[in-house]
Amino acid sequence: MENACLKNKKRILKKHGGKARLAFEIAECYYQNKDTLYIKWFNFAAEQYKKDYSKEKDKSKKATQLFAIGKCYYYLEYYPKAEAYFHKSIKAKYPDPIAFYYLGDCLKKQNKCQEAIVEFSNFKKLCANCLDADEMIDKCLIEMEKQK
């Protein structure tokens, strides 16, 4: 029985792309259902992604792992940590422009509106039909006006 369970575990992990990805998917499920267990699972996923990152040789996979760590911290509302990992993922050439959006949002949530506008603008350049960028830039401008 134990061998069958072990084989099943390996199959499930392979299907989900490893422990980190599986933990991330579990965390997202708890998050969407407003269950506080998401905190435990996003923390576990971030730690697992860090372990995977340290072993990874492929640069594109490393960039993806950096982005995933950033998303874990983003969902946990650890915005300074998320910001750092989104910066790293962009520097590592993460291919999806959404990294700029998440980075901009982290900056906005830390009241770094001027920097956030730069990142939302970068997102807008790479994703021309993304209306969210204009909306977020407007929100930053409004916030900056309030702070005057």
C-alpha cells in the first residue's frame, strides 16, 4: 500500500510541477475561499521555490521561480519582499509583462506612487491593450495629489 501511495504522490507532484507549484495552487484555493490557511501554504510555497531556485540551472526557469516567490509574498501582503522578487524576476528577464504590473502594485501599496507610475507605464508599453495600467496610473496620481 505504501508503495502505491508513493507512486501516486510522485505522479501528483510531477503533474503539478513539483512541491512548490502544488503548494502555490493549494494556497490560491484557500485564498480564494477566504480561508486563513493560505498564509501557511504561501509561506511554504515561497520557501520551496527558494530551494528549487538554488538548485536550478536554467535561467528562464530561475526567472519564473523568482516571479512565483514574488507572487507568494504579494498574496501574503509582504510588499517589500514581493517588490524585491518582482525586481529580480524582471532583471532575470521574466517574459510576462505582468511582472511590471505586480511590481507597480507593490510600490503603490507602499505609497511609492512615483515609482509605481514608472512600472505601470512599463507594463502599458509591453501590453498595449491593458486598460488596468491607465487605471492604476490614475489612482497613483490621485494618491499623490492627496499627499500634497
